[in-house]
Amino acid sequence: MRRLWLMQGGMLVDITLTKTTNFQWRHLIADYEKKSEPIYNVRRDDKRKYDAIFVGGGAGGRFGSGYLRARGGRQLIVDRWPFLGGSCPHLACVPHHLFSEAARELDLMRWFSGKLWFPDATHLRASILQMVQLFKEGRGSAHAFMNWQSKEQLDLEYILNVPATVIDNHTIEVAGERFQADNLVLGTGAETVFPNIPGTDLHGVYDFVSLIEELDFEPQRCVIIGGSKVAIEYGSFFQAAGCPTTIVARKPLMRTASLHHVDEDLRQYVVDGMCKRGMQILEGVEPVAIKGDGNGNAKEVIIRNMQDGSEESLACDFVFIGTGERPKSEHYREVLGVAVGEKGEILVDKHMRTSVPNVYAIGDLIGPPMEMFKARKGGMTAARNIMGEPYEFDWTDYPDFLHSTYEITWVGLSEEEAKQRYDNVVVIQMPPKGVPHEDIPLPCAEGTMLYAFMYPELTGFQKAVVEGNSRRLLGFHHVGFGAKDAFQYLDYLMRQPEGITIDEMGNMNELFLNPEHFIQLCRLRAGSPNLRDL
Amino acid sequence: MRRLWLMQGGMLVDITLTKTTNFQWRHLIADYEKKSEPIYNVRRDDKRKYDAIFVGGGAGGRFGSGYLRARGGRQLIVDRWPFLGGSCPHLACVPHHLFSEAARELDLMRWFSGKLWFPDATHLRASILQMVQLFKEGRGSAHAFMNWQSKEQLDLEYILNVPATVIDNHTIEVAGERFQADNLVLGTGAETVFPNIPGTDLHGVYDFVSLIEELDFEPQRCVIIGGSKVAIEYGSFFQAAGCPTTIVARKPLMRTASLHHVDEDLRQYVVDGMCKRGMQILEGVEPVAIKGDGNGNAKEVIIRNMQDGSEESLACDFVFIGTGERPKSEHYREVLGVAVGEKGEILVDKHMRTSVPNVYAIGDLIGPPMEMFKARKGGMTAARNIMGEPYEFDWTDYPDFLHSTYEITWVGLSEEEAKQRYDNVVVIQMPPKGVPHEDIPLPCAEGTMLYAFMYPELTGFQKAVVEGNSRRLLGFHHVGFGAKDAFQYLDYLMRQPEGITIDEMGNMNELFLNPEHFIQLCRLRAGSPNLRDL
């Protein structure tokens, strides 16, 4: 099987003409992760100029390429890794989801310790190291699929396992060879901002990247510096795994600018839930230093109370940096002179055009939100414009989510935001205002059924925000399980020119029990000319 | 606390003027489950005639009442149980969801037996009896909420814990008192059809109702007669709990008329998955008799092969009837002379009007689909028409789902159905056609992440069906977790006059990882003028 590509021979490993299966790709990628030779999938018999070269084959580069190719254009992706898909399946979204699922299952097991069929969980400890290992052993199949799909189904051209050096706005160099295109599309992502304090180089200090690539011991006590989504998500996993975790944050969790549209009651439900599960959350504090044990291993984090300046030491063997990411734009700034913003983000317009003619930028490289939809749709937007369609993409508002041990999802305005803009705001929520969480096991559906019958206060929280005069839905919010997928479509419905009204919601066909109960709850009020809270 | 309602005194327990909390309702209902006195919540000071009396306070009666009340009408619900909400939170959807969640968690524990943090599951046995007990102890809080919400939030009037006798099309009698209304809305549901074979009265033979109300031993070996949704759902739970289960069905599972729109490949994935988990599925066989052990307990089911007539005995101590339900229409046929169909269903038009003037019927009483959306929207439809709005409800097509250990959801046409109607049908599916399930851990998201990294063949299956010329989506299909909620909105989008196109899908904002990958997969093809499978 492996001969397939070795047979291509010579310095250039070229699989352009070989139909390669997912299975074969897995082995090829595993092989090339240890090598420095590029993998070529380039139609050298095609003499047309490239419409675009995508520098970086992550979500944006791959989706942009797919769209450009589907439009009849010619494209080339270059990526430093031997696979397409970028950091998501390699280091970011996919391990995050794996760990968040582990957190959810571990949490369930702890609440039901010794009850029903669940074992005693008093001494339950999941190995973080083993979970990292499980992910690393398995991630190759997603890599393989990206390469396979991109080549066999999307007809893309690419060169992998080699960095691209940008020469000018039409030219890149790859392994000593120059490639030219009418346009460049830059999409090489971002990297964690490590706080500027002593000790971040100690053993035991990780961000989400090095956690995957370098973790080499079983953490026993964790301190997370920063209050980002990553902090909440990974912290919830560490805690659920049985590694006591403290989050150290300057601002209240989920009160950062990037997590807009979150009401205080929802925030409180989530943060209280984290505390209820044993996490320590220290807000209004900043890190001062990470100190070592003399052998190069982290052993404590010194923090300072931002109000009174007092300092405190948090003992730990594991420090996780969750202070956010910064676009990696230096190379492009130096070579092309692209304009960048305060945080290093390449500035683009709604066509994804940078300040340099024929150079587009997409994905995390243009700053927040560092979310998948923006990367992929940015790639698509660049492709459409390159192919002559003056298409604009506005990513200022979007559905958003994070995991604690729950899925937390929201789109549109919070109740508070809505009340600042409109006089007649009505909310439809569960539990209803004034009804304690422990009095009513709602919302509930798949994922919260067991809780509903043993711990009704753990089944979640949900809210829909309605403008009472137009009867339009302004926002949806949910803590629980199984509603995230739907928020994609709720976002779309709210964006329609006429939006979506409580009456239209009430006319839909629900699938009962549905994790968010918006359709049926809307129906219970839809009959009324004068809307009231529910 | 309990004095609150006892203080109302006399024969008539009247809580009309008492604001009663969820907590108080729980105790009141528990108390009245043992009594035969009615609970009155009737505004006797209001001298207006009722616009409608809803006979049956299940989903349809409650939602119809809510709508009618919101429209300014006056209504009365009468229900034989001391709570509103009907069979769903008492016997049907809610226990089904609880058991299906148990099945999912037990199944996960079995696959991961002795791996990661999971205990050895070799001898894992969950108690079915205990789960039934858990449900029964907890269901009161949903009951309480229904009563509370209906009274305090929806301003409904109702009489509970007493059956209504219909006198004529304007009159009912309740505990010796007559109530009159302009209209009657009948919604008293359906009941299991027991097969006409000897032995269904033996101890150990249950349907989903008597399972909840009467199970009194721990089943060790189960035979399910019938291949309905209920058979698949409860059977998957029994098997996952550790009670080996055989399903005995005339037709292939999921090939019944009520489960239309299911492609053979999806069906096969689901049924194979059930077999892979140890269930025995016997198709093309019919039950002949249930035989007892001489002490009145079921000990075997005799079945006959429908092709060759050969008989076989299946030893068991637990027989579960999953042959479907039949509307309970006798009383209405006798008293009112309403026209009924072949299977006892009350015949209604799209306004929910029966053959008798001023009499409407809703819910399971009018036959399949016996689903929540139809009950609730039927109630709403009756209410709108009663209040003078000539509103029509068409329930011939709808999103649908069932549970095995997975959530299986579908809406619109199957690939096969689409190909019968259109020349240019394109499918977008995961895994793609020709790629074995074990080669690619997709689809995956919350609920399948652990499987993705250990058992990629278990992560599910999905398919979108597209009409290639109009580019409209014709159907969506999903096996996995967390996509069910979204199908409500996919159904709505497909129903729009212009439908929803692959291009519009590709323009949406996904929340990655999303359980169904429809948005991003549509985007990968949306750029192309000539659509191809993906």
C-alpha cells in the first residue's frame, strides 16, 4: 500500500495522478509528519495561471479553494503541514470537542456516583494525558479525510508539508520553486498570546497547542491564566477529569467583549454551575508570575488582586494559558506591507481585500471572532470576489457558543441589550422568571433527562427575546445540550428581511422533546395580541 | 402548605382563587391521585358562555386552550387525571426520552468498557424496574408545571381528576354537573392495540403504559411484539440495560408506512447498529401466542415465519407490545355519531372539524401521526377556527425522529423518493458514498466525539437530498446526536414558497462542530453551476 506514493519517486513526491484513499492518506501523512519533503498535488500539465494561491490550507483556505474551483477557477493551496484543515482538526476545535464531551460524561458520572448503574465516582480520575494521546492517535483520520475530499471530491491542487514564502503580491516560493497567481489569499491563523510574566517557559505551562503536542505528565492541580472561551472549555474538562482547577481572570467570566449578547442571568447559571462542580474562579485578579520548583517545573502561580493589590500564591503543577490569540501577520507586514490593526490583525474590507492590491486575508489572521464560520465564509468571499463577483461578507453578528460541562449557545440580542433598544421587550424563558431552577426540571430533552429526574436544577436555562410590537424574535439563548445545531438556523431566520416572528415560530412543527422549547413556548403566546413574558 | 387547598372545603375542591406554586401543585396532585374528587379551577363569577370545552387536557387540549384564551375566548378543559399534559409527561414521550438517554449512556459505557475512565462493563446491568421507578417518582414535577403554567401564566380554566361525559355537541357532564359551550374539542388520545393472540393477559406482558404503571419485577429476557417506533425505542433501552431483547416484526423495521422518507442505507445503518449491540431482530414473522409457566407468568412467545409457516419458541420473562396504537373514539361515536375511519380515528377536515357541527377533534384521537406537533397544532387550529379565523392545518408532511441508542431524524424526501420524482438529484452525505463507515469518523460532534476516536464506524450517518436544477433541498436525514432540534427549522425552511437552496444553506453561519454538517457541505458545492454528489 505504501509503495503507491513512494513509487512516484525522486525528490518530488507527487500524488497528482494517483487516486488515494482515506486509508492510504493516513499512512502517507503519518510518514510525512517525520519528513521535510513536500507532497505535491499539482497539475503541471495545466498551463493556465492560478486565479489564486491560498497561503495556508486551514478552514478558510480549503473552503475558499473549493468555492473558487467550483466557480471554474484554478487555485493552489500551500500548507506547512502534511494535511489540509489547519489547526482545527489538529489542535483546536476537534480536541476541544473531544475534551468537552469527556467533561460532560465525567460530570454525569460524578453526579450519579453510586446511583442507578453508575459506579462510585468518589475517586474517579480521568487521565488528561491519555485523552491527549487518544486525540493524537486519532486525529490522522480527519487529516486524511481533508486531503482525500479536497483532491478526489473538490479537485483542488495543493502542496503540503512545506511553508510558503511570500515574494510579492503575485508570487510565492515553495521548496525553491516559484508559483504565480493573479491573487494571494492569506490564511495562516493566529497563536496564543502568552502573558508577559516570568515563568511561562517553565515545564508544566501549556496553551491549547502545546497541551496537544508536548504534554508529558499527568496534571494534578491546575491554574488557568485568563478567562477566554478556551479557559472555560479546557478548565471544565480538567476539573471534570479530577484535576482541581482554578481560573484566574481579570474580568468576570463571559463578560469579555468577544462574548457579547450574554445576559447576566445566563452567565450566572453557567458560572455557578462551574463552581458547583468544584472549580475555583477568581475574578478581578491578574497573574504576576509563575514560579518553579528549582528543577524547571511550575509549582505555583502568583496572582494579584486588582482592587487592593494583595498577592496570593496558587500551588499547582499545571498552568494553562487561556488569554486569547493574536494573528500571525509579521511575515506579510514585512514582505507585502499589508496594513494591520492594533492587535496584529490584517485589516480587510467586506470583500476580504487587504490594503495591498490582489492580496486577500481570511480566518484568524484578520482577528476576532476566531470562529469557523468566519474562516470558511471568508475563504468563500475571497473566492467569489476573485472570480469576479462583488460579494460582501459581514461577520459582525453571528451565533456563538462555548462549552462548560454544558453546551452554551446564543444568537442575537440579550434581554438587557434588547431593553436598551426597544420599549416593549418580552421574554419567553425556562425556568420562567421567579421559578427556582430546583422547582422545575425544564428545559429538558436528550442530555438532561437523567438530571431532570434526579437534579432538576441541572437541566439548563433558556431564553428567547421578543420585540413585542413587531413580534419579531431578537435573540435566543440556551444552556443545556443538543440545541447548538439549531442556532445556525435561528440565526438565519432572524436575519431574513422580515425576521422571524413569534407567530411564525408558533406555526412550526416541533420535534418533541426538543432541547430548546422555543417553538412550543412561542405558540403558547402567539395567539395573544398583547404579548407578555412567559 | 397542604392546608391551602383543603381549606377550600366541602365537596368541591376549588383552587380558582388561590395562586398555587409548582411545589404546592406537586403535593396536591400526589394527594389527588389517590382520591376521586375533582379539582376545580373554574371562574364561576364569569357568566360568559364557554367558546369551547376541551375534553382531554393533553398536549392538544392544553395548547388549544392556551391559544383560544390568548385570542380572548373562554375555555374549559376537563381531564380524568389530576394534571394537565396528558399521557406525554405521564406515560409516553417523557419516559421514552428518559429511557433513550439511559440507553445512550449505557451503550457508551459498554463500548468503552475498561477504557479511559470507564469501568469494566462486562457485567453491567441497569435495572429497568429502577428506571421506571425513577420516572414515576419524578414525573410529578412536570405535572405540577403544566397545572401551574396553565393557570398562572395562561389563565386557563380546568376541572381535573374527573372524566367528562359528553351529552351532546354543546354539553358535557362532569361529576354530576353540566357545562355548556359553543363548541366541543375532543382530544382523549389513543391506546395500544394488543395483538389478537392468546396470552396477552399473562403477567410479564406490558405495553408502554402498563410498563410504567404496573412493572413489578426485573426483566431478564425480553421479546417485543411489533416493529413500531415504540418497539425500537424501548427495545434499544432494554438491550442497553442488559436485558437481551428480540424484536418480532412482520415487516422490516423502519419500513412501515408511518416511517416514510427513510432511505434503505440509513435504515440499514440503524438496524445494523441495533444488531451490533446484541439485539435480535426477526423480520417477516408474526406472533402466534404468548405462553405461561403455569403460574400466570409469561415464559415464551411462539412466532411463525410468514414465508414458510414454521413456528419457533422464544423464551422470555418479559413481553413488550409494540404494535402501535388505536384512537379511543367509541364514546364519541356512540353519543355524538361522529364519523370515524377504518382504524377508529375520528375523521376531521383541515380545520379539525368532525362530521358533527361544533365538534372538533385533535391529537391521537384523529389517528396518525401520533406526534406532539400534530396534537398541539391541532389544538391551536381548532381554537383559531372557533374564534372565527378560518385556519387550515396540513399534517401530511412533517419532520420525524426516533431513538435507537442514537437520535435518528429526517424531514422531506429520501434519496429514493426524490429520484422517483426528479431527474437531477444530488446527495451530500457523510460518509460519502463508497467510503466505509470505519474509514472516516464523520459525521461527528457532541455525542460522537469519543466514538470518533475509538470506533469511527459508530459516529453516525447523514444525508441531504438536493434537486440539482432548482438547487433546492428536498430532504435531510441524520443518525447521531444533537441534530434533532435543528430539523424543526430545516422543515420550516424547506416549506417556504421558494424552499431553501444549497446556495442559501452555504451562506449560513455554522457553529462548528455542528452535529449535522449540512451548512458547510452545501457550501463546498454551492459554488458550482453543475451540482454533483459530495
